Amino acid sequence: MLDQLAFMRDGQSKRVSSYDTTGRNKDCIEIKKGKLTTLADIKGAGVIRHIWFTIMAGDNYLRRMTLRIYWDGMKHPSVEAPVGDFFGIGHAQLAPLNTAVFSVSASDFFGPKAGMNCYWPMPFSNGARITIGNECEGDVPAFYYYIDYDEMDALPPDMLRFHACWRRNNPCTKPKHLGKEHDVNLTDKDNYLIADIRGRGHYVGCNMSVHNLYGGWWGEGDDMFMADGEKWPPDLHGTGSEDYFGHAWGMQTQNAFMYNGVSYHKKGTDPAQINERITVYRYHVSDPVIFHKSLRVSIEHGHANDRCDDYCSTAYWYQELPHKPFPKYPKVEERLPRPDVPVIVQSPQLPIPITDGRHHSGMPYPPYTLAPQKPLEKRRK
């Protein structure tokens, strides 16, 4: 990237921001409860180079507020994600982050706040519209933003459009396609689906947030990429969750690197790590995954999908327009972090009960989970 800085650049540098046009210091906008606000409606061609937000809002605003971006007059968005997850941090929590494409400067000054930065280049040839939706429990009194972009006469013909899509499986569903041996998986049908793309382009990464509902190690899930049609084996087949996210022998929770690592981690409520929350990321900046007609990106939830934790993710890619419309966006209550689960009480309600030996991906049980449990109906009497 640095070797391109010495070359002449076309266009004009422009910015849309929340600055106070009266010359005073109220450099923010207010967003009323339940309202959708247009942050930028840029005409013509250009490339967004940098987006910065900082927000004063109530609890869970990082999941309650939704960022959407529309390119070239499209009616459905090419970017749709909760604002916190878009910038690389899940669970509606703040944490400092420094990667090649996102940075977050977290602060507890007058309550949890952060400066959130995005550096993905985002080309457009016939307009860009950026909106933010407020589904918080009250008004957002202060929303500050910069949107820095190059204004251009026209784009080169081979520039693709940036996309980002948020998904959730809460919890992941019990597998249906296992053979007689429950630890064998020769399909991606039961995997957690990160992206399902139609068109031509390249995939550039994701972040994934896991709420550990079973204790022990949540990983061992193989990543699978199927380009231009479903097949077996996949075009890219991984060796385990931590391996895809660039770590090894589990996730080293203190390590956040330029292209891979952990952006948020909260230990569980007991030594078994039940209710652990973690957000991990992998950005394919130097190794994008190419597709010509379609791409399906998925990962097992546990080895052979033997666990059913709460998963959500934001996938990022570039492709030609028009794109396939995204799945129906979850309602606000379906986006919020789930409460910590009391395992002994709720385990029969999980898709794979806590007493089912598969859920630990080969890891030994904590002693207390071996206690016999009565069916839920009998315990309620």
C-alpha cells in the first residue's frame, strides 16, 4: 500500500461531516428514537476512503443502531450491519482495536464511548447514500461523523463495490446431515453460514462473535469456501476455527493483529468458561478469495457441528452490481446479546443438551455438568 502513495491521484478530496455550520461547537447531530437518518447522499462518482463515528447513546446502542450503505441508486443496501459489529466488535461491547481496515479507540469518559474508524475503500459511479437507524430505547443526543472520499469524474471500469452483511444464528441449529458416526461431517449444510453471495468479485474477510453456551472450547470448526457452485470437497477447506482466524491451539485472547485476531473477549462466569463471549476476525487483505459466479462461506460450529452456541458475524466482500438482496434483517430484539445462560437450568432447552457428550468437541466435562438432570417439564412442577 505504501508504494502507491508517491503516484499522482485523480479527483478531489471531499468530506461530509457533522460539523456545526453555525461556527459553534455543536459538531454532532441528534437522532430521535425510531428514526432513520441520512448521513450522506453523495452524487456522481468517487471512492470513500475513511469513515469515522463516535456516538453518545444508551445501553446496547452498538446493536440497536444499524448502518446501511447504498451504491449507484440501488434500492437495497450493499452494507447492512449493526454499527458495532460493522466496525469489528461484537456483543454490543466496546474494546480497543487496531487492524489494517478498522480501528477503535475505546473510552469510559462519561460512560462507554469510542472513536470507530473504517478504511475499506468503497467505490461508487453514480452516487452513494449512507444511513443510520436508531432503534435505541431513547434518543441519541450526539452522533458525530466524518465520511472522507475522493470525488472523481468517473471510475475505472473494473472497480467493484464494497459489501458487508451481518448474520446471526442464536443458537446454531442441531445438525441434520450426520452419518452413523456423529463426529463425521462431509457437507457444509449444517455449518454456520457466514456469506452466500451471487455475482463476480472477491471475499475480503469477516468478524465472528461467539457466546459460549456449553463451556469448554467452542472451536474445532472447519472453515469451508465453495466458489462458483457447491461441491465436495470445497475449494478451500480449513482445519479448525482458531486456524482460520490465524491463531493456533485455541485463540490467544490477548492477540489482535493487522489481519487476524481477537477484538473482544470476556471470560465466562465460572472456570469452565460457560458464558464466555469472544469476537474474532480474519481480513483477507493480501489473499482475497476470488469468485466468478457465486461464493458460499461457512464454518462448523464445533467439530462436525457438535455444539450449538450463539454465533453472529459480519462478512465483507467486493462484487459487481447488482447484488443478491440480503436475508431479512433481524428485528432489534433478535440482534441484542442474549443473557448469560444458567447451564444446569436451561441446558435441556438448547439444541444439543448439556448432557449430550458431543457438545464439548472432545474436551472433558467440568465435573458439575455430569449431574443428572430431570426433564424440564418435571422440574417446573
